[in-house]
Amino acid sequence: MKKVLVATEKPFAAEAVSAIREIIEKAGYQLELLENYTEPSQLIEAAKDADAMIIRSDKATREVIEAAPKLKIIVRAGAGYDNIDLAAATEKGIVAMNTPGQNSNAVAELAFGLMEMAARGYYSGKGGTELRGKTIGIHAYGNVGKYVASIAKGYGMEVYAYDPFVKKEDIEKDGVTALDSVEELYSKCKYVSLHIPANDKTKKSIGWNLLSKMPKNAVLINTARKEVIDEQGLTETLEKRPDFTYLSDVAPDSASDLKTKYEARCFFTPKKMGAQTAEANINAGIAAAKQIVNFFEKGDKTFQVNK
């Protein structure tokens, strides 16, 4: 009998676990839960006899992968997958997957929650500004970017996007103006919502060179990854531009220093919250379980990320 390990330092909601169990056991597999664990050694031990593994923000490191000789598939319940050692998985012939789209609306709504909060002066009782009629740039027009565009149009904002991997006509059919360069996006838009993945090309790619081009009273919202921000460039921008605001659901390494110096112009959630809704939690868990069953029963590798 195949064993599916659900390893979640931050557990799925009970409803999600129940749905995952139903899918896994209906397929004739065994489900094992590792929840609220505190040491990497606990994950390593639990993975030793697993045929498949579902994780959230948990780290599927080389050590974990090499300790699991039976492992054939790892599914990250969420969009990002930089917490999986893809090289190690590939070397061992393990398929790594994500569950794209399941958390997208939750992340997009959080981006607007942060934006609205800043526009209204963090609800301090003082006057603020409206979002209607303002320009918003979407940096990367994937699943989350599309939801951001939809919400922005509901607010009555002017919506622009830049994504070199998406055809211009596919962006513009959604009523969004596609721009030809990232520099143009940052130069044109008062608000920029950041949705690029963290990889070798994007890490530390957002810094002074782009942020200095943004219009007066610019706001950057990062619900992607902290690694894509050049923190030195971010600090320089906050220092040189007293009109610039940075909002993120993942605190930079320099968060303490930035909050001390620029408290009114930066905000970081206590932990990464983009996928922290009941709906996203359930949807991503169910999708991960279904992908594992389809992989074993049908050879389906649709969402493989280590091709």
C-alpha cells in the first residue's frame, strides 16, 4: 500500500485534512499526518517510508529527499515551490509539483487589503486617498495577476501589466494594458503589485533602479517572495524618497531597521499570509491530493515543475 505523507508545520484546516484523507483512502492509499512539528529531523524520519508527500511552506531539502528511498512525488500545496530542492528531486527521479491557481484569489485580495490600508493612513483616523482612478501595475500576469486585475477594475483603477512570458493579446483581452518593458511599468504606475517568482534571474531584481522611476507617492506591494527585493536598494529608496511606501506579507531581513526608521511608510505582516484563508487552504490541499492520485493512477505530470 502506498503511503502519502502530509507534512505541515502549519497544518491544513480540519476540513482540508478530511477531504485529503477521503481522496487518498478512496484510492487505496494510506495517509500519514505530521503536523505542528518543530525539528527538521522529524520530517526526515517521517519521510523515510513515504511514497508521496504533500507540504505547504515546509522545506523538502536534499537531506529529506535522500532519506526517502521510496519517494516518487512531492506536491507543494501552493504556487511557489522554492522550498523544494528541485535538483535533488530530479537526481532521485522524483516528480515535484505545485498547485497553481488554488491560492490566487486569496493572495490578490490580500494585496488589495494592504493597498487599502495604506491609502487610508493605516486607519489612524486621519484623511487618506482613494484607489479609484489611480494607476496600478501588475508585475507578472499569472494566476494571481489576473485576479489582481479583476479586483482593480472593480475599483475603477487604470490597470497595466508586464510579463514577458505572456502574450500581449492574452493580457489585453482582460481589459488590461500590456506594457513592453518593466521600466515602463514602474515609471507609469503609482501602485505596483509584485507577483514574480524567486529564481536566479529575479532574486534582488527589484531595487533602486526600478523604484526610483515610480511616480510621486508610489506604493510597492509585495505578496511574492522577499528574495526578489534588493534590500539595499529598497532602503535607499525609502531614504531618498519620503513619498515612497513598501507593503509586504513577508518581512525583509532588514525589517526591524526599516520599521524603526520608516515606520509610517512600510508595513509587514507577522508571517506570510497570502494563502492563509480557509478557502485557499482547502482548495490547495484537495488539489495536491488529487494530483498525487492522478500521478500514480494515470501517470499525469501536468503540474510538474522540475522537468
